[in-house]
Amino acid sequence: MNRLKTATSPYLLQHADNPVDWWPWSEEAFAEARRRDVPVLLSVGYAACHWCHVMAHESFEDLATAAVVNDNVVAIKVDREERPDIDAVYMAATQAMTGQGGWPMTVFMTPDGEPFYTGTYFPRAQFTRLVTAVARAWQQERSEVDDQAERISHALAENASALSGLGAGEGEPALDEVAFAAVAGLAASFDDVQGGFGGAPKFPPSMVLEFLLRHHARTGSADALSMAERTCEAMARGGMYDQLGGGFARYSVDAEWVVPHFEKMLYDNALLARVYTHLWRLTGSALARRVAEETCDFMLRELRTREGGFAASLDADSDGAEGAFYVWTPGQLREVLGEEDAAFAAEVFGVTKRGTFEHGASVLQRRADPVDHERLDRIRGALLAARDGRPRPARDDKVVAAWNGMTIAALAEAGLLFNRPDLVTAARDAADLLVRVHYSDGRILRTSRDGVAGPSAGLLEDYACVASGLLVLYGITGSDGLVPTAAALLDTVLSAFPDGSGGFYDTADDGERLIFRPADPADGATPSGAFAAADALLSYGALSGSTRHRDAAADALRVLPPIAARYPRAGGTGLSVAEALLTGPAEIAIVGPGDDPRTLDLLRTALHAAPPGAVFALGSGTDGSAVPLLAGRGLVLGGPAAYVCRGFTCKTPVTTTSALREAFMPGWTNDRSLRHRGLRAPDRWGPAHRAGDQARRDATPPVGEHRRARGARHSRGCPRHGAQRRAPRWRGFRGHDGRRAGGPGFRDHSRVFPCRAA
């Protein structure tokens, strides 16, 4: 029976015609397992996952393998992007039981949802033997299976409870000290040669880069800026960045950023577009601006849907081969360009006879810029046009609320700073889709497709990222209606997600009950829901003057010190919010007629010059506004004006861009009238208090000495894993090789990596 044919998830639809008798995640599926008295096979993946496709072709499309599955288990297929709560729960089990995680994720569980065996990708022969062994153990060693599943579930629930209370009972954190220590911790794992942090595989550290830029803007830290600049340049010049069409692949399989895992995710590109925009704002880097604009153009060209939203991803594969759409051989260059231009392109893009990928093909890189820019642009255009004639990677065209919220913020800021109205228009269209299709009465749904909302409830990250995106867009466009919608979403955050200790669960209190309620405060490939909520709450508190929202944001950061101390790469979003809190955040009200170019000039100047994390309110200066920050802020001498405030206390309004820039000169917050009460940190914006900064730097070894002092190898233990109680290993049945399941021999899933978890 084809139970997936009505799904809104393209990933589920890919499996709708499999001979495996798939069920969607539902109570009916578990009821069927109880009726048949068989275990449940949960298979979790996503549309752009290469190894998900491999396992599908090898096993799920194979009639003999499907017969084994259908006879012995009830098979459930889940799109992890549609149901990240299910993915989080069973990924925690997989990582606890095997020491690693990735997709496709393969979990065997009881009809009550309690896991007893987990893995990732399995080759067909091994997978078939595994299903048979699980069925035999279910029939012959049932009590041991049930006991194992119960103990695993109990351990996972205990660990989740500990995570949800992390930071509870602690005093107000000294955020300045936390941020400074985090920079030192990041320096210890920084790759001095290739940029980035740690070794292969290397994921784009988007949230960490945003923190480093904000930290430099506040403190003048040369180390923070250097790590951010070098990482951004290395990523942009390597193969992880599409040198023809713009946009970033999900990660680099090597430490040199040469060969990517070719899938392109919306969230990576939204986060990185904003990072490169902010790098340009801070340094004026031409490379940063080019990459920011090209990445935005990629999202509009490749990921924008007919309804105005943005699709989730592009596949890694095309025409059945990974990366085939993107790689080139010298011969292919000659076919398109001719001998001379092909030689020029091969040198610029690093295309060699040996190749950097498979079968003599090379991933395009751009390690240096040639002198002849016009020739390069012409060649890029010719290659891009030729590439467009190749079989294209498939697109997962579902719209994910959280990722579209991130995209709205990135496009709105880039559109204003780079004078690109088309980007702002795209942000407006995406916001309209979210409000029209996903949102209703303070609640939001996770996904939609073709303008039809999916069945999955929004998670904390959806509420937070959409609210944040709407607030950023409001600050750029002055569309008052966006603010009440963001406020309603944040009211739901404060009423339906709190964990009782200042933090947040990832699911609402009326959401589906799983074996535990997920609450992961650490960043992964995307910002954690808790830290994203802190960001949105802080911004709304600054716009509205609400101490309730500001206090909730500060409380959500109580979990930050242990995360940042042990694994700062998992705390980038929280650290960025901390930097905003340490600087106020700044509140900028711009008033003036919308058709007066001086109004837009003031707004663009404010966004360019203000401390990172600042919030903006845009109004006419004559009409009433629903945004409290605009109350009483009128025109000056009948013309546009800018009010620079902190804690709703403002300096004298200014009417020129030069005066506005001067308003953000270092040290201006020393004015006691602008100091926000209750802040436990030095009160400074920009590279001020250099004597104090230098004293602290003198007391801390430089990057290289950090490495010698701490050892060359940096701990890879994440707090969510390091603090995790290791769930008992399943020792009940024997594998195909005679070893007991869970032993090292049985855990050899293959010699290839699954699609990796960040």
C-alpha cells in the first residue's frame, strides 16, 4: 500500500513507490506493530542526503530486501527536516549507542517507540542480515530486548532532563568573561594553515563566525577578527563555494576546503550570506561583498519557489552521480572555451589532469584572483551557461519556516547595505508566505509545499527564527504589521516552550509526546532553538521596552557558560546574543517620509555603523506607530532624523549621515544617561578600553602558545555528548559474523561515511 503518496515532504514522496511497505510516522503505524507483534524499523533521512539515496537504491528499491523488511518489521519513514524532534530523539540514541551519528539513520524500536538497536547506512547484504537478526531476537530473546529498550529510554530521558536544567541555579553569568574565554577556546582549535576549526570534515562555522565579528566590533580583538577573516576567505576560495553560481555546499570532506559534500542547504547559505555581509560591513572586504551578493543571488535563482518562499535544499547527486553537476575536466573546459581560455580557466580554478575529485574531474577553486577580471567574468558566464545544460540536482522544494526566517534576515540586510531592492522584495515575499500559509493565531507550522501547509507543528527554532526575521525585515522596511506577528510568536515561546529553569524545550507543551521531550541548547548545523529564542526575545525587548522579553533572553543565556567553556563551537549563537546584550543592544529609530532619499540614507548608514546586534525601527515620524521605540520620535525641522538609544534613553537626534556615524564613535556609551541597568560587564562599544584589553591579552598566551599549553589535539567532546550518560549497549543477539550486536565488529557500517551530523 502506498501510504506516502499524500505526503508534503519530497523525501517521503521519493520513497512512495518503494516495494518496502512504508508508513509515515503515526500512531497507526505503532498500532500495526502491536497488532502484528513485530518491532518497528525507523528510517530517517532527507532529500539532499547522498547516502540516503544510496541505501534507498541498494535496499529499499530491491524486491528481495523489501520482502524481508515487510515480513519482519513495520517500517516508518521520516524526513528529519520535517520532524527534527523525532530526529533529535533517536539521533541521541544512535550517538549514545554507537558513538557516531549521521543519515540515513536506522533505528529498531519497540511498538512503544523505545530503541534497542541503532545505526546509520548499511550495505544491502548487511542490512538484510540485520533485519533478520533483529526479528529472530524479537522472537527468541524478547525479555532481554524489552529490558534493553527500557533501560536505553530511561538513560536518554535522564540525560535530556539534565540538559534541560543545565545552568539552572547559577547566578547571573559574567558574559564578558564568557565571551573572552570562548575566543581563547576557539583559538586553541583554530587551523592556522587552512582556516576553520578542527580537522576534516569541516563544516562552515557560521554561528561562530558571527560571534567573532561581533566580539571584534565590541572589543577590538585582533585574534577574533583574524580567525573570522581567514576562515571566510578559505571557505570562499575553496571548492565548498560554488565558484560559478555562488552558494555553499554543506561541508568539506577534507581539511583544505577542496572537495565538498555537494548538497546545498538553505540554512547554510542564509547564515553565511549574513556572515559575509557583516564581514564586509566591518572591514570593507571586496571578497566578502562578492560572496555575500553571489550567495543571495544563488538563493533567489536556485531556491526561490513560485509562492515566494525558499526551498530547503539542492541534492548532492545529478544523473545518479554525486557532484556531477559541478565538476570539470580539462577536456570539458576546452569544449566550452577553446584552448586559450580553457588554459586560463584551468589555472584560475585549479583544474588539473589528475583532478581533485573522482574520475579525473576537479572541483573548481579560486585560490587567487587574476588581474584580468573582465576575462574571468566572461569565462565564468560561459561555463555557467554550459553547466546549466547538464542534468540538474533535484530540489527539495518544501519551505521550512525556521530556515526561511534566517533567509529573510539575510536578504533584508544585504538588500539595504548593497542597495539591492530586489533582495528586500524577496525577503518581503518570503515573509508574506510564512504569515499567510504557516502562521495562525500565534502558532506556526513547520513546513509547506506548493503553498499548502504541512502537518508538522513548528518547533522552538521555527518560532524564534521567524520572529527574528520579521523583526529584521521590519527594521529595514518599516512594515508595522510584522511586529505584532513576531510578538505573538514570542508570546507562544514564553508560554508553551519554557523548561521551568530559564531555558526552553524544543517542542511545545501540547506537542506530540516522544520517549523524552527534546531540549538541546547547543548549536548544531543551525542555531539552537534556545539561543535563537534569546536573540528574538532580546530584539523584541529592545523595540518594545519589554523587560519581560529582555529578562527571558538573559535567562536563556544561563546555559551559555558551560557550553562555551567546554565546546565554544556549539555556543556561537548564544555568544552572539551575549555580545548584543553587552552592547545594549543599541536601539536606532529612523523617522522620515518613505519617499525621501535622506530617510533611506540614514537607515543604511545606521545599519552600516551601528554595533552588531542593534535593533532598528523605521517610521514616518508623523503617524502613530505600534512600535514603542518610535513613540515620541518625530521629525526634526520637518525632515528625517535618527535617534540613537539604549534602554529607551536617546541621544540628541541627528539629521545627517556624518553626524550619525559620529554617534557610534568608540566610547560614546560612557555617557551615564545611556547605560542600561543590571549589566554585569564593562560598558563599551567598539575598540575602547584598550589598556584593559591589552592587560588581559598579556595574561593570555597567543594562539600558538595556547596550542602548546593545551596540547595539539583539541577536545572534540560536545557538552551534549560529553555530559551524556552512555546508554547501555545492546548485547542480546548475534550479528551475521557471529559477534554480538553492539560489538566493534558489528558496528562496521561500511567504509564510507553517512551524511554527517554537524
